[in-house]
Amino acid sequence: MKSNTILEEIGGLIVKDHLKEAIEKLSVLLKGSKLLDEVILQSGRYTDIMKQIRQNTVNFENASITKNQIRFALMDITRILEEERTKDPEIGAEIEKVADRENLIQITDSKNVNTGNVNTGGGNFRIGDG
């Protein structure tokens, strides 16, 4: 997976309001980076506002403002990563390594991956829970 693809994927998650998933991907991507602290702060804000929404202790306008602030901060972090990736090839390579590792983990943890012989010899072949 190319580094710009993972950054585009994260941007897409943010646009679709899948902030929790975007935060998780950024956390993996930024492990060991100074930017991770910013992602952690936004994660805490997101968790807090979602709790307030569930408990109906925040009005719609304030919740929207907070979520938009979080969204903007995550997009800004993604933009910083993109700028750093284009300036420094080593950072781009590191992002690619992490993105590839993340992609490998997703495939490995999938119940729909056959790691054995693809040729079932006419026998039953099940995918998933089937």
C-alpha cells in the first residue's frame, strides 16, 4: 500500500464521519511520533463528546462544533504527514512500511483468507463462518 493511499484512506474516513476509525489508523501510523500526542488528545475529545451525545448532556450545536473541531485537527495532522512525506523520502518510506504492516494485519486477521492449498480437490471449501 502506498503512503499516499493510506493518507487518502484516512482522509476519506474523516470526510465520512468515521472519526473513530481515522483516529485508530492515525494512532498506528504515528506510533513513536510526536504527532501521536495530538491524535491522543483528539481521541479523548472524541470519546468525551460521544459520551455526552449518548447521555444527552450536550446540545446538537455544541456537539457539532466539537466534532468539526476534531475533524479539522485530524485533517490537519493528515496534511502535515502528507507534507512531511513529500519533503523527506525517509518519512514516506516509513509511512509505507507502517501502512503495509497495517494492511498485512487486516488480511491476517480476516477469517476469509485461505492460507492453505487453494485447490480444494473437489472437496468442500468454506469461507468465513460458513
